[in-house]
Amino acid sequence: MAYSEDHIALAAEYALGTLDADERTQVETMMAVDTEFAALVQAWEFRLGPLNQMVGLVEPRPVVWENIKAAIGHAGAPQAPLVLPETPAATVTPPPAITDDPEFGSAFDPEPAQPSEIPQPAEIRRPPIQPRFGVNDSTNMIALASRVKRWRGIASAATAIAAALLVTLGLQIYRPDALPNAIRPKPRIQTVEVKTPAPALAPSAQYVALLQGQNGGPAFIMTIDGATKNFTVRKVGAPSEPGKSFELWLISDRLPQPRSLGVIGADDFTARPVLSGYDPDVINGATYAVTVEQAGGSPNGQPTSAPIFTGKLIETVPPASGSTPR
């Protein structure tokens, strides 16, 4: 429901506590029958509520109460009714009486003159004084005064809100710890990314394993880069069998079963990056073996025959030391 400015002003003044007893009774009656108007009053109370937290109690001086009692006593004294001054009645002077001439007698009236009644002037009635303002004008003046009072209350509330906002803004900038937790600004976290130059590449260690059979002749030479864990297998003297494939295995006591490193190709060199998922201790201490499997490798991921070539790694190129020789 859309409320007029008068209703909004009533709600604001009720929240401020500037209404008299009759107006507060009217607002409370409207709140009892209109839930939306009650919500409007609660919204004003929520807006103006922080003012109570920021302003402390001020005890009035004793002279204030004495002045109030004196004003109440002066206002309670009966006042004399206003009496308008009455205009005195107009006096009329009667004309002089006509008498007979002593020598000629009565020339105008042969009969003796009879006394005539002097006409009295009509009563002068003063028209009733009408008040300057009629009944409707008085009602309009009362309504206008009430509206002016209401707008003064709204202006006071707006000024108080603006002052509270300025004080809150100043405290947020200079003294945020003095604010309540509900309106205290959260600390800002700024992430700064610092880029460091990449370290210079140093030569890595190189490992070699000679995979040979029981006869002692080398069949494959396996080389591993210690930094990238990539390995290369070079075929030296292992004869190829038709319909079969050589498959390389990693055997370690730290693993529950042998792990396949892939089928060795028919070319002289075969390179694989599959050792990147293993720890250096496993790589350095493992035994590398070659079995003969069906074409394409073992069907179940486990060796199907005994290894015919085995070997262990030896370090051929040590890693570069961080210190500079003197």
C-alpha cells in the first residue's frame, strides 16, 4: 500500500518520539489495524535506532523542571473572557418649542397649541462582530500548523541522520575500533603477487642401466634424466622374435607388484616419460627387467613370462653443486 507524505511523516515522528499524546494514540491505533503501516514505523525505528547508540544520556538541569512547573501553573490559571467596548447611544436634542407672539397672538394656529410628542430616534443596533477567520479557516490553520510541525520533525530527523552518517563515516575512516561490531568495516586484504625470476637451469644427474641376460652380453641400455625422469631405451644386442614384443618392467620392494613401463619399440631408441609419477628413491633402487610378451604387450598388466634381461641404475653424471669451486 502506498502511503502519503503525511503518513510517512507520522511514522518518522513516532519513531523520534516528538508526537503528543493524541497523535501517538492515533498512530498506535493505525499500527494495530494496519500491519503495513506498523512495518513502516518499524523501518523508521530501525533507521533512527543507531542514534541512541551514539548519543549518551544527558541529565537536565534542575532549573528546567522548575521552569516547566511554572509554565504549567501559568497556563492553568483561568483567563478573563475578551469583552468588546460598547459604543455609547447617540443623544438627540429636541427642537425648540414654538410659542405665540404676545402682540399678535397665535398667527399660525387659532387654537391653543397642544403639546406634541417628540419622536424618539430608533435604537441603533451594532452589527455583530464576526471573527476574522471562519470555522473552515480555523480548521485549515490548525491543519497547516500540524503539517508545519510534522515537516519540522522530518527535517530534524533528516538532519540527525545526516549527522550520524557523517560521524559514522569519520569513525570508519579514522577510528573503526570505536564502532559497534554490526557496522564496523571489515578489514581489507590485499593480495600482492610477487614474481621472482626463474632459477638458472643446472645440469641434472644422469643414470644408466645395462639390461643384460645370463650370458653377460648387454641387450638394452637404459638412460634416465634425474630432473625430468624421462628415460630412453636403446636396443643393443637383443634379437627380435616374430609375433612377440619386448616389455620393460620396474620391480621394487616398495611396490606390491611389478609395474609396466611400456613396450620397447622396434626402432633403436624408445623414449618414455612414465617415470614422472614415481619417487626418486623408488627409481634409483629399483630393478629394471625385460620380458617377452605377445605382440602389443601383456594383456593383464602383469608379466606372463620370466625376465630375460635385468639391470640396475648407476649414476654417470653427478648433479651440479650450488657452490662455486674456489
